[in-house]
Amino acid sequence: MESYDPAADTWQQHAPMPTPRHAVAAVSIDDWVYVAGGGAVLGGGVQSSVHEAFTLA
């Protein structure tokens, strides 16, 4: 996983998300990132109902 710092115009790498998936919805609140849903495999045939929260700090 990566995060972008627009003030420094740089990307930073982080540990992988606990549950790998794509096409997720995400929002940040304070120091936390909340990630919901997404697809477990490419193609959209298997959707995930996993919701996770983690911090980059």
C-alpha cells in the first residue's frame, strides 16, 4: 500500500492491507483510514464484505 503527500509531492510505502482486494471505498478520519468492500478477485465475480480500519502513523 502507498500514500501520497501532496505537500512534498512524494509517495510513501506502507505495510500491505490486512485483506488484499481492489475497487474499494476508503475514507480518512483523523489518523485512520477506513476501507470498505471491494473485490476479492479481479473481474467482479466475488465481492468482499470486509470493513477494516488502520492507521499510517
